[in-house]
Amino acid sequence: MAISSNLNLLDRSIRGVIGICVTAFALFNGDLIGDVFIEVLLGIFGLLNLISLFTGWCPVYQLAGIDTRKH
Amino acid sequence: MQQIAKIKQDKSVKPRLIWACLCVALLVSAIYVTVSYRLTADITVHSELKAMGHITSLVSNELSQAEDADDVDSILNEILLSAVNSPAFISVTTPQQQWHKNLLISATKRSTLLQLVAEAKDNAEPIEVNDDTFLWQQHKIAQYQITFVQQTQALDVTLEFVAKRLLVTSIIVFWIAVWLALTLASLISRRAEQVNESLAYIATHDSLTGLPNRLYLIELLENSLGPATDEIDTPVDEGCLLIIDLDRFKEVNDSFGYAAGDTLLKEIAKRVSDLISAPAELIRTGGDEFFIWAPDYTIEQAKTLSLDIVNSCNAPILINGLTVNSGVSIGISHYPSQADDTAGLIVCADTAMHKAKAMRSGWQVYDNKKIADYKDILQLRAELNDALAQQQIILYYQPKVDLATGEVTGAEALCRWQHPRLGLLGPGEFIDLIEHSGKVQEFGRYIIATAAAQAEHWHTSGLLVPIAINLSPYNLLDPGLADFISETLKRHNIPPRFIEIELTENETCINIDYIQSALAQIRELGVSLAIDDFGTGMSSLAYLSELQVNVLKIDRAFICDLTTNQGHRAIIAAAVTLSQSFGCDMVAEGVETQEQARMLYEMGCQSAQGFLFARPMPAEAFHTLLTQQKPQFNDAF
């Protein structure tokens, strides 16, 4: 499965914002949650969004055959 | 006509699946949150109750060592203050006395709670009073009944501990569920699309050869011809449609079986496929008929392709160890010069193919002029009904002349179609249509009735001329023909000898036994019989001896070159001898020159007809010819 961009700008930006917020929250405000497991989950979730932000590529979109980019 | 597109365009599965998965994900998240919350709350309540149970045990232990009422009071006070930090009270009752100790709780509330505790069945369910939740424990030891009631913080604590984690995890779970929904939906819808595609393939392809079928062809042509009307249209500027039909497919099927026929079809399909290249497509519409739609082909290119196909298909094919050679006939039509719609293009190619088959020429390009003829024929066929009903078919009469005396001895009735649009049509233009129309017997009776009426007319006006009627063997298959002739003769009151039946012999495959018996019946009526066009067709000598005819009419083919063709002269001489041996008269047809007439006379032929004497003419003209001029044709030679 070749990695090629499948997100449009809006999709990518929203994911970027969510990714940054969630990762930052998990890293710096983890005490609020009070559970390491959930912190790790949040971290992964944020990280995946950050990957989408940098590559413009969503693995689930790829699997599902969705492409929000305008050709 | 967009059936295939309909199958392919059904995209409704995917969004539905996504929505269904999302709803399930929401539902699962909600259940999960509720159950987790209730579970945690129950565990907290359970542990609080346990702690309260310990306090109650402590109280009862202390009370068992108490000596008087003051002791009890101080014990309760001490325990309540040290071990409890939320609103609570402890009541201890004996049959004689009661002690109550409150912490942050009013006396009225206490008595309400005590009453509720007395009514409650067990202490697992919290008691609600004014939005506050209370848990209770009761213990009985010796004469003391101890009741400990405490306001619980369990649910608040649970919320505080669990809410944040539940919220975060349920968001993540929901997110995962969305991913799952998308993936599942896409996998399932992709599978559905594959199924749709294979359905569309099955619907549009032939199972034997794997080639596209008729449905596909129509769809393809609809999309290719004319201006684009929707997005799937791919209009072309020009193109050729070829129809390929196997010449001897039926023979192969009949002689070697269907399996051999299938092998043949597959081999032909393979050979033709090898000769064409995209975007031209080979399509099998059924039976032994193939189509090629070749976009952007000129007629010249199509001709070249046809030649290649004919050559390729003429090469023998090995079936069951035997070489079979099934030639093909190809019809070509061109878009847009010959037809600009699907139906027209197919009809043109089909017509050209049939022409190629008839001419055994391998391939034919559709010819506008020929198609006009073809359409005329179709129209004539449709007009036949009216022709009979409105008596548009009329009879012309051609005199038969006695070569010895020059007198008119009879007339041959020849049919003409007085067509309202096309004028007078000769028999060559419509007899074939009649013979293949199912009206041949009706037509035969019509001719007999018309001729009989004419014979009666002449009879009453003194013209004693027998009329010869041409009937084809098809007419003789009419089971009531002899009865009909008999009735007609009676109705018109004419002697049977004034009617003569001339049997044309253009068909060889008709039941000779049946014809023989039909002719015997007619002969018994006294009607004389003649064999028309003798010497050609099926006039075998055996046939001649079986049918016992009265007259032999020798075919015009032998007469026209009588003076120059030694062979034909010999045949005529033999026919004359033959007729004399059988005791029947002989008439020569198609006599055009005096020399021919003279030679025929010298050879022993008694009668003749032809342009030398007279052309076929309407009944009135014939009447005039016989009554006014009294022709004596013997002056001719």
C-alpha cells in the first residue's frame, strides 16, 4: 500500500490541531487524567493525528478508499 | 437501456454501512460508559457498607462491655467523632431505653431515616432523603439494637474518579469505532462492488466464448452513436459495424453434435479476436452470429479487416480429429453515412451479411440502393393482403397458336399486380413473396376463380378458348383444391376442358406422392394438365410418366437459341418424340422469330406461344384480338 497524500487542507489542519492539543495534554497535563494507560492511549491518538498532519496521509482513509483531496 | 450502469452505479451500500457502524459505535460507547459507571458506584457503595459494618461491630463490642447508660453514651460519642467524617448518626435501643448520637444531622431527619430503615428490606439499596443518599447498617447484640446511618459520598467520589477517565477512553473508543466503521464499510462495499461488477459481467458476456453479448453491444452502440447525453457516453465520429455469420454452423452442429459446434464457435471467436485490436470489440450475440464494433474505422479499413477474417476463418478447424471448414459471411455497415442509430446500423449490417451469404462473396458492404429494394420487398409483402382483398392481382392472357393453322387454340393466364403505387408489376416481382407468405393457396384459388369467370365471359360471347392457369406445387398441397375447381366450373357453367392447369416446377422438395394424387383428382374432373417449363427444374422423365399430363410446354431456354444451338435442337426433337410417345400435346414457349416457329413446326411441334404472335394482354384486348381481327398467324412463315 503506497503512502500518498489523501487529506485535503481542512482535514489536515483539523487533525493537526487535534493532534497538537491531545499530545500536549497527554504530555504536560497527564496528572489531570490520573491514569497512565489512558495517557498512553491519548498519546498514541495524538501522535497518529500528528502523523496525518505531517504526511497528509491517513491510514484508515487509505484502507477505506476515501480521498478528501481535490484532484 | 442503462441496466448495466444501474448495477454499477449502486453506491448506496457504503454510506449506509458507515452510518450503521457509527450508530453501533455510539450505542456501544453509551452502554460501556453506563455499565462502567454503575459498576464503580456499586463497588464504592459495597466498600462503604463494609466500613460501616466494621464501625457497627466496634460499637457492639464496646456496648457489650458497657456497665451503665452513661457508658453507652460516651462510647457512641467517641466512636462517631473518631471514625466518621460525614453526616451520620448512631441509634442504640434496648427494650427499656434509647440512645441517639448525631453528627451533622438534624433530629427530624434522623427520625425520618429511622422510619425508612425500619421499612427497608436490606441495606444494599441506599435511602434517599432530600437529595441526600444514606447507607445504613443494623446489628443486634444481647439487648442492644444498633442502627448506624451515614450519608454516602460514593456516587460523587465515583464521578470524580471515573468521569475523566471514562470521558477520555470513550472518546478514544469512539474514535476507534469510527475507524473500524470506515474500514468495514469500505471493505464490505468494495466486496459488493466486486459482486456487482461480476453480475454486470455475467449479464453482458457470453458464457461460452467469454465475449460480450447483445446487451453489451446495444449499450456500447447507444453510448458511441450520436451526441453525448451523459457522462458515460463516448461518441465517435465514424465507425463500422460488422456482422459475422458462420456459413456452415448448423451442419457442424447436426453432424458432430453441440460440443463440436461449441468448439467451432470458440475457435472462430479466438481467431477473430486475434485479428482485431482495441478499441474495436468482438461481441457474440447468440447462435453463430458475431458483431464487431470498430470505432473510427473507415469502410476501406473494414473491408481489409473483413478480408482478413474471411481468410482466417476459411482455414480448416480440427474438431474431433476431423477438419471442418466453416466459412463466414460478413456484412458491413458504416456510421454515420449509412445509418445513424443503433437499430439502423444493425439492420444495414444484417442486410449486407445476408447479401454476402447469398452471393457467397465472403463479405459485403451495405449498399443503399439494395436496401431500398429490401425495404420495397418488405412493404410489398405487407401490401399483399390488400392486393388479394381489393383484387389488385389481375390476369393477362397470351395466345397459344397452332403452328399448322395459325389459329389461336388457347390462352395462358399470367398474373400481374396492378399496384396502386408502383404500377403494373410482373409475376417475377411478387410470386416469390406469395409463395413464402402463407397465402399461396388462397392466391391459387383466387387465380382459378378469376380465370374461370373470364372463361365463362368468353364462353357466353362465343369465344371458345381454353385458359391455362399456372399453379405451383404449393397450390396442389391445398387439400380442397380439386373440390374448389369442380365447384368453380359448375358455378360458372363452363366445361372442364376450357380450363387447363399448368404445373410449374420450381420446387423439388415437395411430396410427389401427394401432388400425384392431387393431380389425379383434378384430371378426373376433366381438366387437362400441363407441365410448364419442361426440360428444366425437376421435370425428370420418371416424373413425366407418373403424372400423366396432357400437355408438355418446352422451356423457352431451348427455344431462344434454337437456330444456332445444335444441342437444344436435339433436346426439342427428343421432347417432341417423348410427347408423341406419351400421347400428349407439345407447346413451345418463348417463340420470338419466324425461323424458330418454322423449325419447331418442322420438328413436329404443334403449338407455340411467344412475342412473335402476341405479348400477354388484358382480357379486353385479347377479346378484341380474337373477335375483330381474327388473327391467322400462319402468315408468319
